[in-house]
Amino acid sequence: MKQLLPLAAIEVFVWLFLLGITFVISKGAVEINFGTASLAARVATQTARVVASGGLVLIWLLGWKKVTDSYLNRTLSRKRANF
């Protein structure tokens, strides 16, 4: 039971962070607009949207990795202390 609570906390943190990133993408990255007058402006707009969204997703993935790595290191150090 003691090990279940930290895993549940990680799960809640990851889902809340994911929802936050999704909200930022939907409100921020979609609003990027360089115009629609020319093909170059439309391509630049879509490219900027994809790059911004991809960057936010990478931030989410790196945050998730950092949290799970810290949990793993803490768990392994506790197991070493018990031997």
C-alpha cells in the first residue's frame, strides 16, 4: 500500500500536466497565424503550429521522465538501505 500512493501521485501529476499542455496547445499553438494571403504564409503558419505543439509535447515527456526517474532512484535507494 505504501508503494501504491507514490505511483498514484505520479499518475495524477502526469495527467494534470498532460491536460494543461493540451489546453496550452489548443489555446496557444492554434492561434499562431502568419496570414493566409500566400502559400508561403500558410506553410509558415502550419509549420510554426506543429513546431510549437511538438515542443510542448517534448516538455511534457521530459517532465514525465524526470518524475519517474526520481521515483525510481528513490525506490532503489530505499531497497539498498534495507539490505
